[in-house]
Amino acid sequence: MDITAPLIAKDIGAGLATIGVAGAGAGIGNLFGAFVSAVGRNPAARDRMFRDVLLGFALTEAVALYALVIALIILFT
């Protein structure tokens, strides 16, 4: 058995695990784009919406961090 086959499989698995980072980036862009649009329509509700946006940002960013942790676990175990 060739020694490089498991290493290539690890690299492919880690690459697939990082797809979640791209999804999180798109989600964060969508979140803040919608926030800017909503504040443009109703500036008085900015403070209330901003708390919700920060919560959404934190949860979306957590998905990206989990994807990176899984990729690192795949690579270094």
C-alpha cells in the first residue's frame, strides 16, 4: 500500500471540512447586508436590531470556527 494515499485522503477531508467557512462568510455578508438595508428603512430601530445582528454574527462565526477545528483535527490526528 502506498503511504501517500492516507495523506491525500486527509488533505481532501480537511478541504471538504472547510467548506463551512465559505458558507459562514456568505451568511455573515447576508446578515450585515440585511441589517444595513433595515436600518436604512427604519433608523429608530437600529439599537434593537444591532443586538440581534451581533447574536446572529456570533452564532454564524461559531460555525466557521467549528469547521476549522474539524479540519485541523483531521489534518493532525
